[in-house]
Amino acid sequence: MNTQSEQANQKHPLQGAGGARIVILGAGESGAGAAYLGKQQGFDVFVSDFGAIADNYKKQLEEWGIPFEEKQHTEELILNAVEVIKSPGIPDKAPIIKKLKEKGIPVISEIEFAGRYTDAKIIGITGSNGKTTTSSLTYHILHEAGVNVGLAGNIGKSFAYQVATEKFEWYVLELSSFMLDDMFNFKVDIAVLLNITPDHLDRYDYRMENYVASKFRITQNQTAGDYFIYCADDPETAAGIKERTFGAQLLPFSIQQKFEPGAYLDENKNIVINTKQAHFTMSIQDLALQGKHNIYNSMASGIVAKVLELRNETMRESMGNFKAIEHRLEFVANISGIRFINDSKATNVNSTWYALESMTSEVVLILGGVDKGNDYSMLNDLVKQKVKAIVCLGKDNRRIHEAFDDLVELIVNTSSAQEAAQVAYHLATKGDTVLLSPACASFDLFKNYEDRGRQFKAAVREL
């Protein structure tokens, strides 16, 4: 993890001066985008990926004339950089990162790098859960209102590539804790923190306070003209706020208390948003996104819209017609009266809790994958109330059996999306929901959570 002293020491080279050498570690979406922007800005760019580079990114790098290597990190080609931009997926404990830091070579994120080359205003959204939905909804509201806005970060086309090729005045950035860890001088004009629950603790020395500190980095460098929007009902966020001071104006949202300025739920189940700029109300029944967690997501997006002084009518329309994103409580099909829901993006226990909390029927739950030190106990009450059977989808399902053998009559192990869909279909009866909400990462059996979700959807459609 990066300390404040490390942050203070982050220097960056003159913008492309004399073809200064920068190295990009990781050649996925963010890496390829950073490489393109670096070349555009006149740097001598080299890309290195310890794994195999996907064909589409390899083709792009070749077309752009950017040298690269895959399946290795050649130290003499990396340790001569003036600065390194690393993929969020590479941990600080990776040997090449340790060597770079020993040599005092700055290591930054693609977001930090790209931020130097745009004057656009930034809306940054983070949280353990809901950030993709909230980022997509915020972008949808702004775009529908005619704002010249881009969507990037952990979603869509890379921020760096868009900075190189577009002229947006605003960006909505979905920011993971890994991205925030490698951001130093970058400033978010409107910061949103949705919640903080245990996730990725393997990257934070299994210490929750380290992960909390990472999330609060979204507020660093903010000043009095900026905004920090946060959930006052979230215990970790509330505790973290008491321990910190903020340069920005604070705008809390809550369904338990009344906040002005901020957002709250009134006695008639209306979202009420009051900022210095304006007042907005909307019945939660009219929201496109239903469920308690989506009230929070809609409040956060709504506050952003009011800070930008968007028209109430436009906001209501956008918040009412928004389509849910792929792999997030996505309806797949209704077969023989059984609903199939793809929530493959639920890669932690808290996401699965949200999914179960929004279910209104009995559930056959598909769980499993790469366990990140999960504590499944928070699911116990909901599993007892709603889950009739669990289908495990992973190479090692022992932790799931240990957690739920006494709570659920039937737990079945499977090793492919097709097998999981077929088994779940046979265990469900008319009126039930088959819910893929794994609570785990996907890379034991799949390339990523999208691959898992798409394989599941294909399997359901073959039933």
C-alpha cells in the first residue's frame, strides 16, 4: 500500500520531453489505453505483460507501433523507465513492483497518468458494492440531459484512450480501491463513496483499516469547491468520516435519517434531495432500479445530478427508464415458471447479500469460485429464509459446505456453467428463482466474471 510519504514523492516526467521512457505493466484495457496516450504525448513507450496478451490488444499495439512483450517481465527493459503505469490487477508485492520501488521509479495508475492530459471535470465513484450500477446510472442521467460526458475507469473504454481520442467536458469514473492506491495528484471534483465492506483483504494485509483508507483516497486533493457524497448509513464510512477532515463540501445520503443538504427517504417513500442548488423528489416506486441497495445508488446519482443543476423532469425520466447493467441482477429467462438471474458481478459476499435481499421468491443459489478469504456468516439469515438449495460452481467448494451444510438441505458441486444451470433447473420448481450470485472471483473456471455470466446465460438458453 502507498503511504502519504510515497504520495508526496511522486514526481512525473516532463510531458513527453525528449521521448522520456515510460513502461506500461499489463496490456489489458487500461494498459493499452495508457500506451496509446503515452505515444500520442511523445513518450518512448514499452508494454510488458507477465501473462498472455489478448489478440485484440496485441493487434492494437502493433497497429500503433508500440513495442511489447508477453509472458515475462524483462527487467533491463523495465527498470530504465522514468515512470511506470501499472494495471490495477498487479499487487504491490509482485517482484517487479518491489524492484521498481527499490530503485525509486514512480509507479502510478492509468487514471493518474491520463488525468494530466485532460481539463475535464471528474465524478469519481467508489464503494465495495454498487459502483458499476451507480456509475452507469450517473452517466445515463448526465448523457440524457445533454451533458458532454464520458464513462470510464473500471467500466467501458479506458480513461486514457478516451482522453487521447475524445473531448469530453465531464467524466464519470468507476474507481476501484486498486486504482485509488496508485493515484496521488489526481483530483476528483465530485467524489461518491457508496459503502465499505470487507473485500480484497488479501491485497491489504488482511487489515480492514488499510482497505478503508484506500477507499477514502477518493477525497484526497479535494478543495472547498468540490463535493464528497457518501452513505451516512454505512458503519465503516460513518466511522471513517469521524477520523478524517475533508476539504470538500459534504453531502450525505440516508434512508434512516433526514439530511439537508443531502438526500433522505421521507415518510411517503419518496427520495428527497436538497442541495444548495436545488430540491428534487421522486417516489421509489418510479425508480427503474428496485431494492433497498438501489435506493442508495439512485440517491447518490441524484445528488450528483442536482449538484450539476440538471432539470428535475430530465432526472425523473432517466432514473425511471434506466436499464440494469449486464451481469448485475440481470434477468436472463423464465423457463417453466422458473426465473433465471445472472448476478455474476457479485464477486464478494456483500454483493450476494444484496442480491438475496432483493429476491421475493424461494431461491436456488449458485455460489462459488475463488474464495478471497470470505466470511459467509452475513448470509446466514437470508439463506435460512430464502434458499432451498445451493449449487457450487468452483474448483474448491469446501468453504461453502462448511458455511451452509447445516442451513440448507441440499448442496451440489458442479464444475461448469452448463452443469450448474442444468442442476439448478432440476432443483427449482415453478415460482422459484435460480440466482447466479457467486460471492467469489471467477478465474478458477472462467476468464473473468463477464465470461462466467455469459456462459451461464448461454447455458440457461439451452435448457
